[in-house]
Amino acid sequence: MAANADAKINRLNRIAGQVNGVAKMIEDDRYCMDILHQIQAIKSALAKVETQVLKDHAACCVAEAIASGDEAEQRAKFEELVELLEKRR
């Protein structure tokens, strides 16, 4: 899991650099479409990190709840996912 965490942190650090780059582009009054393309790239990169964290959650936390046999814990993990998906709308 540590290597996986390192990969996510590295990706987030690159995203932070992209965000700083966009701020600089705005300060420099760069062409709007160039800025918008960079923002789309940032959103795409964040979505990839989000997907990986979601996969990790399913592989670890949800799988553990299922393996535990504890129906309340299983329901809680399922409800967490449903709430998250509802917020994305």
C-alpha cells in the first residue's frame, strides 16, 4: 500500500504544480483557452486520483467489512459510497 500511496502523493504534487502554473498563467494574462485547457487537465488528473482512492477503498475497507460478516458495518460502508456518489451530482 505504501508504493500506492507514494504514487498518489506524487500525482497530487504534480497537480499542485499545475494549479500553480495556472495561477501564473492568469497573472500573466495568458490566452483564456490555454488556461481552460490546463484546468481541464487538472480536473482529469484529480479524477484519476479520486478513482484510485475509490478503488483502494473498495479493495480494503469495503472488502474488510464484507469479510467481517458484520451486517451493520457492511451497511455503513455501502451507505458511505452511496452518499459520496450522491454528492457528485
